[in-house]
Amino acid sequence: MPATFFFPCLSDKRQVSEGYGRTAEGQQPAGNSSILLMTTTLSYLECILLCSQDHNCRTASFHLHQLTCTMFGPDSYTHLIPDLESKTFIRQGYT
């Protein structure tokens, strides 16, 4: 069952809103065309929070073994492929 995450977001007007998305466990984006950021993070949650701070981030993939977070912009991948060492957050919107 996919997990749903909710996280606080600050808009350009410094108003707090709430973003939400789902987790694709054991999958990573493929057919990538635009990587916003690739950085080291210690956890999947930290990766999600980094994505939430960038209004262009639509997807964030965390690699469990390498401890890397890769953030993608809108329409920057074509599909998900199996990768047992990855968790991918897919932003679904804001409230």
C-alpha cells in the first residue's frame, strides 16, 4: 500500500500551505530529462523535505544504499522502473 505524505510549504508570499504526495516503494524514475538537484541526504524524509522547499520539484527519488536524493522538475521523467534500493516521492498537489 503506498504511503501518503503531507508536508508544510512556504509560498512566495510566505504563507504556509500543505503539500501532499505518494511513495513508490522500490521504484525510481526513468527516461529522465531534467534533474533539479542531486545531493546526499541521510533519510527519505529529508529528501521529501528538500523537494517540498522547491516549487519546481515534482518528484524526489532517494537511494537507500548511496544515501542520495535526486529531485526532478515537471514532466522530467517518462516512467518508473523497479529498483529495490529506491523510494520515490511523487508530489500530487497542495492544499
